[in-house]
Amino acid sequence: MNDYVITGGTLINEGSRLEQDLYIKNGRIENIGSNLPNTYPKSQVIDASAKLVLPGLIDDQVHFREPGLTHKACIASESKAAVAGGVTTFFEMPNVSPPTLDSEKLEEKCSIAQRDSLANYAFFLGASNENLEQVKAIDPASIAGVKVFMGSSTGNMLVDEEAVLEQIFRHAPTIIATHCENTPMIQDQEARAREKFGEKVPFSEHPNIRSREACLKSSSMAVELAERENAKLHVLHISTEEELKLFTPSHERITAEACVHHLWFEEKSYSTLGSLIKCNPAIKKARDRDAIRKAVDHGTISVIATDHAPHTWDEKQQSYFLAPSGLPLIQHSLLLLLEMCEQRCFSLETVVERACHAPARLFQVQERGYLREGYWADLVVVDPAKKTEVSKKELFSKCQWSPFPQLTFTNSIDTTFVSGHIAYHQGELKMKNGGQRVQFAQNRR
């Protein structure tokens, strides 16, 4: 393993901007200080002059589609996209085939990631109406958390029995992450849309079908259950202004996440992008997007993620009811957040807090998520002077399309380090694998 000195850059970390060098040895940050190229003359020097050095992003919600759905994506391809975008750690969701509903299936996914992943990895255990005992018995240090689909996105993984939900919230040994949409309300709106449009439902109807009322009712139920059962709850991908009233900054047990597409797009985007931005929960009004941005800035929303969910181009070209929900985002998530910094939506320090530090604290990740001496060297060097054009030939996601086809980003990802290795540098991947399994604290209830 090489030793590196990153010199000349501005470190963005824990609310500060520091003009300091950073020395990496044996995969970890050994020293943060001044004039380190002279202190460690035998190390490889990475010149970060006029560049920004950030902790690598921890994306707490991705769908890499393996096993069983690898025509869309796989851990190898999507982890390449991750490191190309400055994401050094991902937590992957259980709605694969077969779903990740027990420790055996989870360990099978870890074996695939150990073989193929460029980024560090962890996996959620899925909850269902039938696997309560597996949820109760899981080692809390072995998983990112327990994922509960309180909405119909994933068919047989829907948990819709209130008695089962109560038991999951009472007994889950770790954080519970929820997808919150009320299924009967969605089904009612689907029937109304069919009555009006037949099978030719326009994609602009998606936020009416996957309505704000369906989101609020389900999120409210999740928060009520967490309060009643004293559970640790993380509500994923908030999409409405109304849901924000359920959360308060710095709450110890009940938190919320925003995803980059809900921070960027709004309902007018359906007119040009249509199925490409169909996702669950739906992208809604401009006022929702703006309220979510403010909530990120003020801390009501504590974590930013992607919900990266690739589908093939052909799948996405189908009619409304046939086109699947989800879009590929992970390669451009940091660049998109930096673009919002350029627009003064929030500061770069806030981005680092919400996308790096907060998920590390919330999920009790060991020795990652910060630029600290002794921590693993997961970091990204950003070049603010070089623009990034979205080009199909430079996409690493297996689906080979992006929801940002005409966008030129103001910044570029220069270099990504994963556990002390250079994983990506100026457009090229430098590793075939090498990501590590994330270590969590044991007591995480």
C-alpha cells in the first residue's frame, strides 16, 4: 500500500475550511498538518492546489440490484459509478431477488461486495410480514439497519400489518429506515387516473397518484410508532413540505433524509424528462423542493442520500404503469450538491455535514465519515476550476443513461480515495475492487 501526501488543498471538515496537508499511511489518515511533503519525503505527493478535499460521501440508500436483477445494475458497476462521483461508502437496500430477509442472504451479498466492490459497503436487512424473528435475531453490528417498506414500491416486501409493524418497531436491534407511502391511497389514485386517461397516463400525474397525502399519512404513522415504542427511526427520501413538520433538528431518535433528485427537480421537470424522473416517492411541487432545501440547510433534515435506483433505458421507455420507478444518481450526486452550493441553497460545510458526518454518526459507522487522524482515508478531491459535462461514454452505471443529459456541472471530481487507495483519478478507475465492509457499533438501538 502506497503512502500519500495530499498537499495544497482546502480541507472541508467539521464545519471548517483548513489550508492543511494530509498524510495517508496504511490506509488511514496518519497526520493532518503543514509542510508534510518535507516531513514524509518518500511518500507519493498528490497536488491539490486550488482544490477542495472532502470526506468521501456515505450514501445511506442505494439499489445496486444484485443478486437477481443484474441486467439493470450490479455491485461492480454501481460501485464504479460511486467512486467516480466521490461516494466512498454505500448502504444497499434489500429489494433484490431473492430479497435480503435473513442473515444468510445478507452475508451472500457481502461476499459479492468483498469480491467486486470498489467502495466500502454495508447492507440493510429487509423486514416483511413474515420475518419478525429474523429481524429480532440479527446481529446489529452486521447490518446498516432494518428497512421497512411502508409503501407498495417493492411488492412482497410491503409491511402492511399494523401488529407486525408494532413488533418490528419494538424489537428491531438497530435503526429502522422506512419508505413511507400509504398503499390504499395510492391504489385509489391509480384507479382514478385509469378512469380519466386509460393506460395513457401522463407522467406528470405521478405526484398526484403518489400523492403528498399518502406520504404524510405513512410518515406520521412511522413517527407515531417510533415514539410509542422508543425506536430509532430514519425516514427516507422526504418529498413534501408537510412531512417536515414531523421532525426537529438534533432529535436523538427520529431523523429524516433528503435525496438529491427531490432537492433538484420539481413538477415542471416531467414535461421534458417524463419517465426518466419517475420515482417513489414522487418528485412534487417547486414549493416542496424549496422547503426540503431549507430543511437541509437548517438541520431539520439531517442526511442527504441518492436512492440510486437504475433501470434499463428500454424499461424506462414504456408507458406510465409499465415504466419502473427509480433513476441513476450516484455518479453525479456530489456534483449536483456542489451546484446547489453555487446557487446558494446551502454551504459546502453543510453538504459535508449532511452527506458525510451525519450518516456516520446516525448509523454509528466506525472510523469513517470525517477527515481525522487515525480514521480510514476515505476522501474526495474536487476541482472547482474544471467543469463536468454529462457524457454517456463517461458513465459507469450499467444502465448507461443519466437524468442530467444537458447539464454541465461547475465542478469536477478529481480523485477519490477509498480506505487509503486511489480508486478514481481524473476520469479513470484505478482499482478493480478493494472496498471494505463497514464496521458498526454493537449497541445501536
